[in-house]
Amino acid sequence: MADHTTAFCSIQTSGDYQSHFNKSARQFEASIDSGPTSDKIDKNGRTRVYFKGEEICNNFNTVRGCFTINCQYRHVCTRCNLSNHSHPNCRVAVSNKGGEQNIPSNPLLPSTSQNSGKHIKNDYCKDPLESDNNTPLDRLSYILNSVKKLQKPRNKKRLPITFEILEKIIFRLRQGVFTPFIDLMLEAVCTVGFYGFMRCGEFTVLKANQFDPSVNLCIGDIMFHKDMIVLKLKQSKTDPFRKGIDIQLHKVQNQICPFKILVKYLQVRESLNQNLPSDPLFISQNSLALERNYFINCIKQVLSICGFNPDHYNGHSLRIGAATTAGKAHIEDHLVKILGRWSSDSYCRYIRVSSTSIKHAQDLLGKY
């Protein structure tokens, strides 16, 4: 009220108020001098809650949280005893006569260990892509990734490594970029990948320690003929039942010949390491299986030296470049499908048509 001050307030000067005020003051002073008044109450008057014999931090189970460095108390929820969230963020339902309902946040609620967990149901999920027993939901992940690819258009360029660009890469490697063995290995990988219309995952692995000779490309997958080498792919994108696909690499009348380069690579490799049939076909300097990221980073470095923007190329550029070069060379459609192991006409989206080619086609249309 605004008609008097605190000194003249009848409530403030009443005996009941003074008695209550003095009692509260004495309790506050006693809590400061003597600390906690009970083993069940902390110094702030909050109920002590324990989990597995350790006291739970009451500050952690508030909206503000705990800011103590190396806090001596356990940081778990006082309701469900999980450590990945505090009490205000807990989603626990308690069953009663009327059914299940969400109970409001209460940092003083005893832990589930005291209630034996009989009336507590925890519906908190740490990861939306995991089930209640923490097993991954792989099928849901695949569906969400597919939806992302459909909803989000690809803005990143994937330019092809055509034969003209491949020549520059090979000639630069022959001049020396990395070590002699790595340069020869990259020359063999690029040549085989181009002429074989290979996907990057067909001749590399994500991690070297994940190499599996029953799945990945090995030395034993090579068959030599007089003028041809056959690579046996044990699995590929268009071979879901792992029947195996043969890739033919013939001798060609060109300085960049997949047959000659692969034979030279295997000879040099055998002089450095013992070649076992189960060993990976392409290896890095440490004799481990060629990793995808290592290969892409090396190729981007060579492309940068050759004057190209490396950000526009990736591991799929060799396959795209082979399809583009085949279209430019007027190779029949059915041969392109066989070379690239396409089961449909999807290879058409890999062929990059230049404006000059379109102009030439339109000029031909005007002549007929």
C-alpha cells in the first residue's frame, strides 16, 4: 500500500510478523555457522538424493545447472538417473489411477533407486535414430538419407576427368609429384579407373583397417591374358547378389595404356613387397589398402598443379569423365552401358555435353 512507509506498517510491527522474522533469521544464521542441519537436507534446504551410494548434485538438476569445476556430486537426473539430461529436461511418465501423465519438474523428487522403479516409466530416447535398447535403426537412417537427397538439390559441381585431363594428370605424375611408388600407383589407379569406368569405392576403401579380401579388390582378382587383363569385381552397385563382374583392360595404341601401366605397377610393387593373392591391389606407401580420402586428396593436389580447380572434382570424376569421353567419341549407347556396367539409361546423366557440340548438332539439323 502507498499510504504509509515500512516503519509505520501495522503488519511489520505486529508480534506475529516479528516472531516469524526472528525465527527465520536465526535459522539462516545457524545454517551459515553450522552448515547442513541434517544428512537428508543440504545447506540450501533441498532434499539430498543418492544414486548408487553417491549424492546427486541438486544444482545440476535445476534450470540454471551446475557450474562447479570438478563437482564432487554425481551429475544425473534425480528422476530417471540418466546422465545425459537434468531433471527439468526429463521426460518421465508416472502411472496412477487415471493412467499415465507427465509429471511437472521437481528437483526434490526422490530418485528411481529409492522407488525401486515400480511406478516410473522412462520414455527418454538419447538418439532419435536408436531404439529403446540403444540399437541403431539402420532402415530409418537410410530412409531419412534418401529423403534428404530428394529434398536438397545438389549445388556442388562434379566435373568429369576426361581423357584430355587424364593425360595431363599422368604426364605430371611421371615428372614426379610424390614418391616414385605413389606416383606410379596413382597413375595405375587413374588409368584403370578411367578405362574400366570404375566407381571410387570399387578400388578404394574408407579405412585401411576395414579392408576385406572377400569384398574388396585384391591381387588375386587379376587374370592375365596375352593382350588383356581381366579384373574380377566381387561386388558392385549393380551386382547386389555378388555374382561378380569382369572388367576387361586391353592393350591400346596409346601412351596411356591400362594394360602396360598396370603390369609395370605390379612389377614395381612385387620388388618392394611380397604380393599375396589376398593383399589389396592398390596400396599406399605404408603397404596398407588405398583409402578413399587419401586418393581424392592426392588427385586434387595434382589437378591443382595442372591448373584446375580441385574443388570441382571428386572420386566419381573418373567415371563421369569416361562416360563423357565415350559420348564425345560417338561410341554406341549399348557399348557405353556395357563398359560402365549400367543396367539402365542412367549413364546419360553422366555425359557432359559442351555448347560446341550442341551448336554442331543444330548446324546438322539445318542441313537436312
